[in-house]
Amino acid sequence: MENKWRRALPPAAAIVLFAAVWQAVCALFDIDPWTLPSPAQIARTMAGDAPRLMSQMGATLRLTFEGLALGVSVGVVSAVLFHWIPAVRSALSPILVMAQNVPVIALGPLLIVWFGFGLTPKLILLVLVCYFPVAWSMMTGLGQAEPQLREYMAMIGAGRWETLLRLELPASLPYFFSGLKITAAYSISSAIVAEWLGGSEGIGHYLVLKEKGFDTPAVFAAIVCIVAGSLLFYGLAALLERLIIRWRPEPQRRGGGAG
Amino acid sequence: MTDENRVQLEAVDVAKRFRRGGRTFPVLERVSLTVRAGEFVTLIGPSGSGKSTLFRIIGGVERPDSGRIRIGGRDTTGERGHISYMPQQPSLFPWLSVRGNIAAALAVAGVGKAEAERQAAEWLERIGLGGVANEYPRVLSGGMQQRVSFLRALLMPRAVMCLDEPFAALDALTRADMQAWLLRMWERERRSVLFVTHSIEEALMLSDRIYVLSASPAVVLREIEVPFARPRRADVWKEPAFTALKSEILELLAGGNARDGV
């Protein structure tokens, strides 16, 4: 336990130091809050606008969660399909890689043209963004099951489903979670872009309003919320990983004796 | 009892060749063998003599070019799911507990979940591994992992147990220990076993019959009845017949190698 606190100390100190320098620079050079608000001003703005920020944040988190859940599900199912049917994988993978390279900023407006300003285009955007890392890492993981375990399953006559459920899926979990953590960390930024493009709620929408009103402290307040949300999603994915993958030996940390 | 002589596993004139880069490599050349109910039969042969290929054909993972496999009196050539298997590496699932590993194998063989769990727990207790039933396999030593792997093969309700050099990766002391343990377990349970090994002593210690295979392409050089009484004594190697059989097999294997110019 003491070790854990000691590990958290350097990054926490760095953040505090960063905020202190920021605050000092703002005070020392008397910087206009319109250009760069001080941490204290941002905190005051957040406190003052708390109810609104909370409700907007709630909407954003809900959208992110729905998009993430949908994207991850589609990713897992298609990873299994690609794993089972290599022809489908080789046929579709160039298209998927190309689609992955279309910028969200270009795709968003098109989706709005096609699907209107409702929830649908935002969800589609999120699914497209969340899908790829999960599908690809999962697909890799499904092929990574140890050859000798694969041979064992074949020798005792396990079928395709049995091999998938008992061997390939568990073996792919570490890969799945590395994909999920990436996706979870940046899914909220994609939700912000989706809300920023069109809509009437969410932190992305709040950001648009505050930027148009040159309310820079509120813009920073929104940024703080977005970063916090992103950390929250990443943290949840990492927590889930720790809860599910329990068979791996505890990683030995540098300097830490206890495993 | 008529059951005594019932043939559980029969390989008839099994032949297999592999094609690689336009060339063909014959691996098995008309190999025939039988394992009767409750019989411990060993295949011994030089490395790369196609024993693993023969196992894969018996397991139905591969098809022979010609010849048939019959298990439990039925033609099962190219069909999976009729044997239980213990490989050289323990091959336990790292994400399942020791008990879960056994239960999973039983589930693949169609045993219900509750019954599989019950049997796994009961048997682990019986072989003195009850204390680690809920641990992950990685905390077990190599020898203990192989005991679990053997138990998993023993409990699967299949006509034949195929043990593929199960002790080859163990150190000498653990290996001797495991041989004695396997002997006791088998003499109590009397399952039909097909065992592969490189060790002549191991073969003579454990088996009722030994098939000596030649180097690749494999043929059966000789079928040897092992005359030592059951239950077998641990110092059976002191008997003159043991030494005689050992040199007979050694000569056969050496001759088989000489034929290939190895």
C-alpha cells in the first residue's frame, strides 16, 4: 500500500507544480483571462457552472458509452468472423484500413447530411472510431493462442465453437484489452467532435457555445471535463482488465519487492 | 471375460506421406497395431520416426493416405473425439484453475458441468492435489502439472488414452517419480493406453506390450510382450530378462538407424 502511494507521488507532484507555475505566470505577467485563464479562475468557473457542466457531461458520457459499447461489440463479432473466414478478412481489410484513414472531421458533416442532426450520425461516428482498434487487436489475439494448446484441443476433438470459447477467446483477452484501452481513451474526444459538429447537448455543444462567446475560462472548464472523462473511461477499461485477467503473474515493479 | 481381449484401438496398415516443395516424404509405411481393453501398449522409436503423425491420425486430426483406424470397434478414420490425450508439455489453460482445467476437458467430452466439477475435485483430492485445486497451473511444478494433465486424460470418458512422451520434458528425478506414480495409477485404473516414449527402461517398466518402430518411414520392427508380473515391482530392472529385452530393443533401434545411415 505504501508503495502504491509512493508511486503516485511523482506524477501528482508534477501536476501540482505545473498548476502552480501556471498560476504564478498568470499573476506575474497579469495575463488577460480571455487569453489564458489561471487555474484558480478555471476552478471558479467550473464551480459556478457546475450544474450545467454536470448535465452536459452526463449527456457526453452517455453518448460515449453507447458508442463505445456498440463499436466494441461490432469489433468483437467481426474479429471472430475475420478469424474464422480468412477470405472475408483479406477482402475487407483494405477497405477498413482506408475507412480508418478518413478524418472524423470530414466524415462527421457527411453523416449529418445523410442522417440528420439526431443521435444516429453521432453513434455511427463513434462506432466507426471505436471499432477498428478493438477489431484489429482482437483478431490478432484470436490467432495467438499457444500452438500446443491448439493441438491439445484438436486431439481431444474440440469443435470450432468449443475451441473459440475455451481457448481462443480467453487467449485473446490481453489483446482485446489493449485495444479497448486505446479506444476507451479517445472515444470521448470523438464524441466531442460529433457533438461539436451538430446537436444541442453535451460538452462538445457547450464548447461551441463558449468558444463563440469568447468565454475562455469556460472553454478550459470544458477541456478539464473532457480530460477527466477520458481518464475515467481509460481507468474503467484498465480496471475491467485487472478484474478479468487474473491469471497472469503480478508484474514485478522496479524497486518494489512485493509481487 | 470376453472384455479382456476386446480390441479398443486398432490401426490397420496406416500409411502417410507428406509433400513439401514438390518432393514427397514417406513418414509412415503401413503401420499396424492394436491396444486391447485395459492394456498398456508402448510405441518406441527414434526421433522423427512419425510417432506424432501416427498419434494425430489416431486422434483424427490427420487422415492417413491409406489404412484405417478403429476405436471401440468402430471405424473412426479421420474422426475426432474418440481419444483422450496427454501431450509432452502439460498444456493446461493458464486462465483456469487446476480443477477448472480438468472440468473443461471433461466438458469437451460431453460430461455435464456439475458432474465434471465434482469428479475433478474428488480426484484431485484422491491424488493429493486437493490443496491446489483452486490455484492457477503456473504455481505448480512441472511434475505436478503433468499429474494434472494425466488426470485430465484419465477422467475423459474415451475408449483410449494416448500419452505422447509425457515425461520427456521433466528432469531425471521427477521423471523416475512420475513413472512410479503413473504405474501405480494405471495398475489401479487399468485403462487402455497407447504410450509413446524414447526411453527403453520406461517402456519396459510400464508396458504390457511394446511396438518397436523403425526410423522414418516407420514400420513396426518388432512386437514385444513384456513378461513382468503385475503389479510391477519398482526394482523390475534388476531382473535378467529386463536387461535382455533392453539390449534386444537397443539393437533393433540401432539397426533401424543404420539402415538409414544415421
